[in-house]
Amino acid sequence: MQVREHPESLRSTEAWRHVVVIGAGAVGSATAIEALRAGLRVTVIEPGEPGDEHATSYGNAGWLSSHSVVPPALPGAWRKVPGWLADPLGPLAVRWRHLPRAAPWLLRYLLSGGTEARVQRTADALRTLLVDAPQLHQQLAREAGVPQLIEHRGLLHVYRSQAEFMGDALGWRVRERTGVRWVQWDAAQLRAHEPDLDERYTLGIFVAEAGHCRDPGAYVAALARHAGRQGAQRVVARATGFRIEGGRLRGVLTDHGEVACDAAAICAGAYSAGLARAAGSPVPLESERGYHVMVGAPGVGPRTPMMAADGKLIAHWMDGGLRAAGQVEIGGLDAAPDWRRADILYSHLRSMFPALPRDAQGAGVRHWLGHRPSMPDGLPCIGPAAATPDVVLAFGHGHVGLGGSARTGRLAAQLLAGRTPETPLAPFDPQRFGRRRAAA
């Protein structure tokens, strides 16, 4: 087992409660920082380099969208299921081979958004995690020495017509009831703000409270380094389970041995299901496979990070170029990428910004695939495991993992320290799916 020490830490850790954070993505790194702030001794277990291409954080669309409170499934979504199965390249597609395993998750997914009242309850809960996400991330970025990576200048949704906007009316109505406010731009205002955008878009919804990250991979890597400078140790291994005796956690098992500890947080994203099961809390976690394309230096694109309603994608300038991200593919963790989906993203991007090069290969477009850890009801799992309160679950954020990571890190650290969480956690209870068992 490889342990990376951080000798620059000047504080003794002998008297601290020792906690293990499993995963060094956005949630895990934020949890490690907040646990250190709470006075805990911290070890992070992560098999890869934080923020590297293997990590979901690396390919995130970069939105710190405090208004992303509407779950993916809305009333009537069941009518779309035949299309999801028939079109392997649609905005949401299900791979046939994975369907038998995904069917229970999909059923729960559809039921969770069956009524507007259910959607509103989900939105109200998510808002507690996201309402001040840009400010929390600005604070973390300053502490980590990368303040330039977080910007707070609003996000934009673009529509082809008033009718298309009205097709999203339920979502905006739900957002308004959670306190989200926005400004509507007409065609002339949209042209003035976004001169490169195709003229078919005639309406914009600008949400000033939201923010974005200029390089999610670099940001998460910086947070992990900051945790190290503050005293966290890192174990380069893959967590496989727990040693629980008499209802108390004694250690985290890894593929390179055991790490003795007093408490642990499962922040392993889409790879968290097995660990949750080992802690007595099996949960219906699924990967919403997401793709992105990056265009190095196209010279045209959005002035404001934006989402196009017709293409269901986000276009956003990163430090490395113009990124388009989106689409959902239900196909499990192990299936090979279908890069045709990335090609479709670039086609949509070109239709939004017609001056982009027609030939993706000639434009130097790069492709990426990652795994969004998603619960069927659109809410993450944040709370103690069934087998012992010494193990905290903190994963399953779906499309809001980066945005929700800062608040989730605070909540997970408060649970690890035995403190009352600053936000009510009942909506995020890992036991809400009604399945419990004792850990072996």
C-alpha cells in the first residue's frame, strides 16, 4: 500500500478522531477539507490521480448551477421510454444489454417524477445543497490557491421560441417556488449578448445567481492538494469494504490491506454501490454515462455558459477550449464508449455556432466519457449507513455533483465529527428506499 505523507503539515494528529474519506473527486476532496477544518485526522483513499481523466469531475460541464433543482424525470416521462430504447443516439438512451439490470432503477426513476408535487419536493431538497454553491466554491478555490477557476457571472438557457420555452414551463415554475429568479432576453438582447449564436434561438433565460468552473479537473486536483497541505494523508488503493465489530467501524479494507480508522465517508461516485452494500445500506445507484467534446481554439462560441433546449447540451468555455457536454446513456460502468454520441454533441455545437469548423477531426476535437452517479429520485445519498453511524454515505448527485460537492462536504464532515448537520438530511437519507440489512 502506498501512503503519501505531507510533512508540511505542522499539526499533531495523535489526539484526533481518524476518519477515512473514500474517493478524491469533488465530493471526497471537499469532505476531506471540511473534516480537517473540523479538527479530524484524515486519510483519503483513491486509486487514481485526483482530477485526472479517469474521474467524473474531469469531464464535468462546469456549471455551478444553483438553480439545477429539477430532477430529470418529470410527469409523463414514461411516454418517452419507447424512444429511449429505440434510439441509441438520443439525448437519453438505454443500452438493450443493460436493460434487465437497469429496469428497477428506471421504474423508480419514472415514479419519482410522476407528479408536480413530487418534483417540487425534490427541488426543495436540492435547493438546500445548491443555493449558495458559487459562493462556497469561490471560498474553497481561494483557499486552494486557484481563485481564477471559479467565476460567478450567471448562466444562460437558450430557446428557439416561446413555445419551446413553454415546454419547460413546469421546470421553471418549480424553480421559481424554490426562490430562483431569472431575466428573460428577447431576440435582440440575445443577439447583443451572444453574437456567435445561431439566429434560430430567439429567447434566453439568464440566471444571474449561478456560476461556473473554468476547469473542473484542475479544480478538483487543487482541492486534493490543498487537503494534503492541510494534513491529509493519501493512500493509493481501491477501497473494497469495512471491518465493523459490535456496530463500530474498525477499519476500511482495500486491495492493498486495511486502513484502521474510527469513521469513514463513502465518496466514490458511481463506484459507491458495493461499499454502501458492505456498510449495510444497499442503494439503487446507476451510472448516467455522459460524454463531452472539447474544441481547442475555435475562435467562436458563447460569451456566457449556456444550455440549448433543443440539443440538451451545455456549451461552456474552459481553460482548455470550448466544451460541449450532455446527453445521458444508461449502459453500466463497463460498456465501451459509443463515440457516435460525442460526434452528435459536436454536430449540435456546430448548429449552435455555425462558424465552427465543419470537420471535427480537422478542428482537433477531443472526446471523453464519464459516469454520473445517479439515484433514481434525483437526490443524493447523504447520511449514516445502516450497519454503523461511523460510516457516512455521500454520493449519488447525478447532474449536480460539482455544484453540490461543497455543501455535501460540509455535511459529511459534520456527521463524521458527530455534529448536527447544518442542513436537514431527511430527504437524502440512504435508507429511504426501504432496504436494510446488517453488515457481515
